[in-house]
Amino acid sequence: MTNDARARVQLTQQKAGEGVKNIEAMYYRRDRDAAFLIVMIGPETEKGNGYLRVDDNFWMYRRNTRTFQHINRDENIAGSDAKGGDFERRPLTDLYAGAKDASGKEIIAEEQLGQIACYKFEVKAKVNDVDYPKKVFWVRKDNFLQLKQTAFSSSGTLMQTAYFLKYTEIDKKFVAVKQLFIDEFEKGNKTEVNLSGISSDKLDDNIFTKAYLENLSK
């Protein structure tokens, strides 16, 4: 069973030497075909801009010129550290495979994160269009919710550490509503993501069209 989704996304981004930038957007997702739409609502310079993904097409919309431009899933959203691919709903098992020992058995360790008992495991990319080719996950042993994730380049360099700080239950599913992403390559950079107003009600198909974005600019 699938559901559509809608949420307000707030990004608080801190960059070394540049201070803090606050970004707000509305996010819409249609599960049956993995379509999504991001409509910027802040800051004022980004208001009305948008990003639309339908089928294999991913467009960036600019309100001032009322034009659409094809972009790839690695495109940064509104100058933030978030990328288009971060908003997709793609099963982890389609993208990565668990690291295995010499006998072919997946390697799963047990480790404490503070006072919380976790399973720790590593995955490597099966496809090319992923943000990082290697990731390590820490998930709680009691409820299997993800608490931490580290991401590495193909050379093994630690690029990003993510923490999943708060979850809420929506339609019997847990959603991480507060997340922290730390840039390990450019020290001093980090982004906090907060979700609110989450709904799984069915969305009008007209939302996932270029016309919808254009009408917001009128």
C-alpha cells in the first residue's frame, strides 16, 4: 500500500564564514510513480521557485523568468546542501548491498550510541546514480529506527555524518522529523532539517505538473 505525502520542510544551514541561512519549502510526493514537487516559500529570493520530478524528468523552475530547466538528481536545492536525490523515495535495497565477510554472510555488528544499543552495518552501492558509494548505518536494536549514518567517497574519505534526532508516527509509520547533516569534508558546515505539517492524504494529480508551478507565479 502506498500513500501520497505533504510536508513543510525547514532547513537551517550553517556554513563556515557565511553564517546561517534559513530555507523553507513545501514538499509533495506521489508514491505510485515516485513523482515529487518542491515549492520554495523562503527566503524571499527563492520564493515561488520550484523543483519537479515526474518519471525520468527532473526540472528546476525559476519564478522570475517563468522557465523550466532540465537538471540531474545531484543538483543542490536552493543553494543548500540538500540534493534532488534526497527527496526521492527509492528502496535502499535497490541501491545498495550489505558488506559481506569471506563466507558471504552479511556483516552486522553491535555497538552502543550513548546509552542506546544499536546494530551497525555497512552497505556499498549497486548502481552509479547514488550520492555516496559507501554508507554505514546505526539502527536501534529495540525498534530498528535509524539513529546515525556516515557516508564515504569511492576513495574511502568520510564525507558526511547524519543524525536522526526525532521521529513521529504517521499512519503507523515512523518519520524522522528532525535530522542533522554534518559536512565532514568542509569542516564547519552543517544543516538541520525539520519536518512539520505532515499529511498522507491523497494529493491532486494537478500538483505534479508544470502548469501548477506556473500558476503559483501569477
